[in-house]
Amino acid sequence: MKVIQRGIPKNTTHQTQCRHCNSVLEFQESEAKTINDRNELCMVVNCPICKNDIYIAKK
């Protein structure tokens, strides 16, 4: 493989709401864990308030 032009990885910021404690969270994609859930890529973050796992579908 040959690199023609080096790119810069994009670290996208996302917002979500915890359904357990209603906290609104903002996180960067690098802070989330990416998993494969039933053949769909999801990001998982842990709410710092109630410690609930939040699953966000990756587009």
C-alpha cells in the first residue's frame, strides 16, 4: 500500500441525553467505545452521573 496524501483524522463531537438520569452529555468520538451490536456499529459511553451505558448508533 502506498500513501499518496496524508490525511488528518477527524475527531467528531457528539451530544446525547442519558435516558436514565436525563443528563445531557457531549463527548468526542475518541472517548466512546465502538462495538458491533447486531450488525450495526454503535458507540458506547458511560454516563458520569448515574454510570448507565448509553448506546448511540454510528452513522
